[in-house]
Amino acid sequence: MTPYFLMCSQYAYLLMFVVCSQALGGTEFYPASWVLQGDAWVVIMDSNDTIERQDGFLPTQATWPTIVDYLGLFMLVHYRGSPVGAYDEILFSPGKCAFPEGDFSSITKIYVSTMTSVVNGQNNWGIPKEQALFVTDRKHHTEITHVTGMDGTPIAEMKFSLNEQFPWYLFQNLYFTSVVLPGFLRKQLMIIQHWQGKSYQFSFQNAAHISVGQLDQFSAREGAFPDVNKRRIRLVLKLSDFRFSFTRALIKPL
């Protein structure tokens, strides 16, 4: 590789960084793929097409694909390490939808605690992130989190704890990695986002220590976040010291 080629490559990368930073309003650009570390609570819920069209924050109610897998997902995530630093997040996914590309999951409502995460999430993967304020109080194996808008308006409040009842206390801190899953199950980790006239298709892998938890309390302001209480909870998991890997998205016009 010649010095001239190296110089041109470095110049091209610098130019791309400057252009992307200007396009993002001065926010630094961190292209995918990403690796993130932290802890999370995962709530797996029953749902249906009717309730998600009423309360699932589908981007286009009339034309959004039919929901074909009625296991929705609600997550509270505390990222300790990422390309954009530490931040908090709550998200909702209504379950798999019948997109033209296939049956894939999609994130329809999500808040994060930093603007850098908002802008990079939108531009890398078409994830409709919004910024919010997070306050978390932890005591022993219990965690209470309040999420409010930047103007102080309540969004959601939740209380999680580990399930220490028999037999669930036997299933605590078990190590899991999606790398060992067969191909047809890894396909379940594919996600499609529709954002500003584009389709973003990407996948993720994860590894974590998993414990069985419980959602002790949840409330959300109507119009701000889906009401988890309207859905039957199947399982709550605590992911400790996780490692998430998000691929670069395949982006196509809608």
C-alpha cells in the first residue's frame, strides 16, 4: 500500500467524518457496527394486532404490516460502554411484523438519555430515538426508574426486582450467548426499521449473564409510551454484564 494511497484514504475518511458531523448538526458521527456493554431488564409479553394498532406506536397505522408473532418486548437498558459513551434507554417492540422482506421485529417507541445516541441511532439504523431524562434508584436486587421528558413531563415509571421465589431463584446468573444458536434462530434477531422514507435491515448478537426477574410496578403517560399493563407478561429477565453487537444496516428506499 503506497503512501499516496494511505494519504488519500485518510483524507477521504476525514472528509466523510466532517460531512456527516455537519449533517448531524454538529453531533459526532459513529458509524456501525457497534459493540455495547451494560445491564438490562427484558419483559416478554403477549400481544395482538388490535392492541398494537391502538397502543403500539406503529409509525403508519393504516399501512403498517400485520403483526404475526404476538410476543412483544419492553426493555430498560443501562449502557455502561458504547461508541457514544454511557446512556440509558427504554424501548418497545410489538413483535414480528409481516414486512415484504419477511417476518421481522421492529422498534416502535424508544427513549434514550443522550442526544448523541438519538442522532446516531436514527442515522445508523433508522431507530426512532427520542431524548429523555432518566433517574434510577437501586437497592439490593430492586431497581426503580423514572423517565421524564426534557421538560420534566412524566413518560414512564417502573420497578424491577429479581424473582427469588422457588424455583426461579435456581435460574440466576446463567451465561448465555446467541452465537451458539442455529441459523434459523439467529434469524429471529433480525430487525427492520422504517424511517424517513428508508428501510433499515440489521441484526444483533448478544451475550450476558441471565437471571429471572419480575416487573413489580409500571405506569406510563398515555400518548408517551405503550402501557405494559395492557399486555400479559410471559417472562422477565435481568441481563447482567451483557455485550450487544449491532451490525451495519442494509438501507433501501421504501
